[in-house]
Amino acid sequence: MLRTLGRSLLAWTLTLALPVTLAVASLHAVTDYWFLEWEYRRSGFPADPYGLGTDERIELAGVCVHYLATGAHISELEALRLPDGSPAFNARELRHMDDVQRVYRGVSIAGIAATMIVVASAAALLLLERPRRSLALGVRARR
């Protein structure tokens, strides 16, 4: 009974942690440099209302991705300038990006924890499902 309870608990843990892992992996996929390149360069992507070219947009977005992913200081975004020399972000936008960075960091940490739970739960379930004798025979057969 204890073994069945353990398996059920591990299965539920895996079931709850896997969607978090997949959601965070998806978030990281769309906040990566390759995605910027792919998205901004695809045909039919709308033109910038401020007149920025594709390369300029990718460069600005790349700095934002770097800021989110690395925990860089807000001064990195404050230093960004548009082609006319004006700041790329106003004070309200900078506060927003600071908030986004904090949320992104928290979600990333949750994703790492969930991934560790998924791996540990899956490994434990595999070990519980296979009798030790079978594992021992498998090791002996490979010698």
C-alpha cells in the first residue's frame, strides 16, 4: 500500500509539474534571439509605426531580451536611443520593463524547480516500476 501511495504521489507531482515546465520552456523559446530574427524577418510582419527598419527593431528587441534573460540593470534600457537620438523608452515604460524582468525571473525560477521535480519524479517512477531484480539482470547482461 505504501508503494502504491508513493507511486500515486509521484504521478500527481509529475502531472502538476510538467505543464509548468512546458509553459516556461515555451516562454523562453519566444523570448530568445532566434525568435526575434525569425519573427521580424518573416514576410507580412507589420511595419514599425515609428519608421524603424527591421535591423533597428531587432537590435532594440535584442537588448530587451538580454535585459530580461540576464537580470541586467535598467540602465541598459535607459541607454537605448532611437535613430533620431531620443530615448527608446520613457520612464513609465522603464518601470514596466523592470516589473516584467522581476516576473520573468520568478517564472524562470519556477520553471527550473518544476523541471527538477519532473526529472526526479519520472526517475523515481521508473525505479519503482522496475523490480530491482530486473535492473540487476540488465546490468549483468551488459557485461
